[in-house]
Amino acid sequence: MKFRLLAILIGSALSGSAHAAGSDSLNPMLDDKFTFRLGATWLKADGDFSSTRNGEPTDKLSTSDLGVDDTETNAAFSARWRFTERWRLSFDYFGLDIDGNVREDFDILDFGDIQASGFLAVDTKFDTDFYITQVGYSLLKNERAELGIGGGMHLVRFDTKLKVSGGINDKSGSVQSDSVDLTAPLPNLLGFGTYAFTPKLALEGGVGWFGLDYNDYSGNLTSAFANLEYRMTDHFGVGIGYNYIHMDLAIDKSKRTDKYNIDYKGPVAYVSASF
């Protein structure tokens, strides 16, 4: 009886595998119900940011001037649930965590409560986290490709800290510091697609955009990504890709205006598991 039950279980498993292999789609990426990816991203931030008290002049601080424009390695994670043949729900996380320090002359350096000039030592902590949730619908889908549209939310957290020391305003040994910790919910529209070259190799990509002015937030965000994935089996693969986000955002809160005009860009590498 035990051997018979075991044979039934093995037969059911083989039958399920045969059904997956016999799917109409050329590559399992077009049919996977659940997909998880874990990897690393090498992001770089180019642009400027500012934090201004109401009524004060705005001083744009460049990421390159503050030494926070290098490429840093950070974790990346994504999950996708294809809950019907054409509908999908996805979540992505990646970020940038970088420290910089410079020693140079500044005509003026304004950041929140910091107002300094002279030969300064500036230590900067510049962290950005992206939490992205999106729902998509495949308008076109066949055995080799799919194209779709959707919408979602970029939840962006900024954690920026500056510490300035030295001869501040001709006072040697002075220290000033300030920080910004903000979270911005940014809705977006998106388009996405997948193309299977072979049963093991497929390319996917997408573009997203938002532009709005509501409550404390105004500005626009443009995003794009592309991934090339190779499936070693139907359920496990490896991939490489590229992420790009352009953000031009102003946040007005607590008698203070914070602005970020930044390009985040860099490659990503990951392993995937699907079923």
C-alpha cells in the first residue's frame, strides 16, 4: 500500500512537470505564477539636492562636490505573483547607501540649519531606498512575448545627513550638522514587456512615469529597467540587468523645502527561483 501511494505521488509530480514543460509559452518566464529574485545592484547617484528653511536662499549641493557620486554595492530583491494568465502583482526593493567626505573651500554651504563658508570638512551620508509595488495587465500575449500596462507606487525614502567642521565662518573648531529623513509616496504608470529568445533565454523590460503636484509633493519621476535572464532549469535562473531612475522632486514640510534632482543608475545581477 505504501509503495502504491508513493507511486501515485511520484506520478502526480511528473504529470505536473510535464504540464509545465508542455505549456504553449516558449519560456517559463511567460507563465511562472511566483517569481523571486535576490541579487546586488551597483547604483550611482548624479545630480544635486537642497534643504532650505522657508525664506532662506536655496543652495544646490552636487553629489560630485560632496563625494557621494561613486558606485556602491547594495542588495536588491523582487517578487512577482501572476495571479491570472494576464494579471500580475510585483514588488521590488533596491537602494543606495553611500558616505562621502571632502575637504575644500566653500563660498557658501547652506543645508537646513547649516550655514557655513570657508575651508570646511564635510562628511555626508546619502541614503535612498526604493520600495516599488505595481499591478500590471498583459494586453498582448503569445507563446514568445507579452506586452502590458499598469500602475503602482514608488515609495522613496531619503536619509541625508551632513556634518560640517573646520573654520566655519572664520571660527576655527566649529561644527554644524543637520539631517533630512523623508518618505515620499509617488504613484506611477508603467509599460512592460517580455521576449523569449529561446526556452532558456529571455529579455524583459519596462518604463514608468509620474508627474504631479499634490499635498506636500511636486515634480516628476521617470524609471526604466531591463533584465536578461538565463534559466538553468524551469525553476532556477541567473540574470543581469540595468536600472535607471530620474527624479526631480520637491517636498514642502514643516517650514522646510527639500529638493532632489537626481539620476540613479547602475547594473544589477541576481539569481531567481520560480514556481
